Amino acid sequence: MALDLSNEEKLALVTLLTRNIAQDRRQSSASVRSLKQILSKLDPKPPAQPFSPPKVSVPPDAKRGSVRQRG
């Protein structure tokens, strides 16, 4: 069964699928795998993943050393 979708309809489906896949906590579930398969048929290129820089944590002792003390 082939769907005759306009570009707007296809974009809406791709957006919805991408959002649902990203928000699902169980990324390895059968339903997410099915959604990914459907998405790959609608949009063969992988969706761009937003880049988030890695979080850097500084130990509390390191923060104290950076404060200049007068004296």
C-alpha cells in the first residue's frame, strides 16, 4: 500500500515520528524500532541530532582554589 503524501504531510509525519522516538524512554523497545523503520522509509537520511556539549563537573575543592584571598 503506497501513500500519496504531499511534502507538508510527509514533513509533519517525519517531525512527529522523530519527536516521539526522541522522547521515548525505552529506545530499544519494539514500538520505537517500528517507528524508526517507518521513519527510514519516509526520510531515508538520518535526522540531524542536536549537538550538546559534554557537561564538565568541577570538584568542590577545585572551586575554592580559584578564589584569591587578600592578605
